[in-house]
Amino acid sequence: MKYLAAFFLGWLAVSPALAETHEVKMYSRNEHGPMIYEPEFLNIEPGDSVRFIPTQSGHNAETIATMIPAGAEPFRSRINEDFTVTLTEPGLYGIKCTPHYAMGMVMLIEVGEPTARALPQDLPERARERFETILKAAAQ
């Protein structure tokens, strides 16, 4: 029994070290276009964190209510805030910059194995176009 307890405690000490933190920069413009997250698509493991960095001012990161997995906690950072979130629920997360959503400033985070990648019908036109571009690139 004491060996089992020692193994479990050892596993707990090591498991947080296995999680990664992925960085996403938020730009008004860069070489890939206007109003952009870089990268625009992440595939991460459950328990990994994503750090949103306001490389240029005026941006935030917020989950899109119709584009998060069941049971996932929505989040919303403040404008110009360096913000880190840990994602544990597997599935696809749609992320938007609140002030620039209609301009197409969106990204996708896939947690765990690839899942269905259908887009909701109520997206602003430029956001839908950007998501379609992101999905095509992710499928290659």
C-alpha cells in the first residue's frame, strides 16, 4: 500500500510538468494580415494552457458561446491583458477578439483528438471566412 501511495504522489509531482503553455500573439496587423491571432489554430492536450499576449494594443480573447465543448468554462480576458487559461475539456474552442469579431479576428483551439469542425450559422461574415480559411489549413 505504501508503494502505491508513493507512486501516486510521484505521479502528481510529475504530471503538471507535462502540461505545456502555448503562446498566442494578438496583432492589429502583421505579415499575415489585419486583425489576427498568431497562430490562428492550435491543437493542444487537455490540461495545457494558452497564453494570449497583446503584442499590439486593443485586443482580448473570449470564447464564442456557440463554439465551446459541453462542460467547458467560457472565458473572457480584458483588453490589453496578458491572459493565460488552462483548457481541460476536449473539443473545439472558437476564440474571438471582442472589439474586432466582426472584422474576422478569430482563432480555433482544438483540445485533444480532432473532433467535428462544423461552424455555427450565426457568425459574422468575416469571422466565418476566417474560420473557413483556418479549417482548410488545419486539414492539410
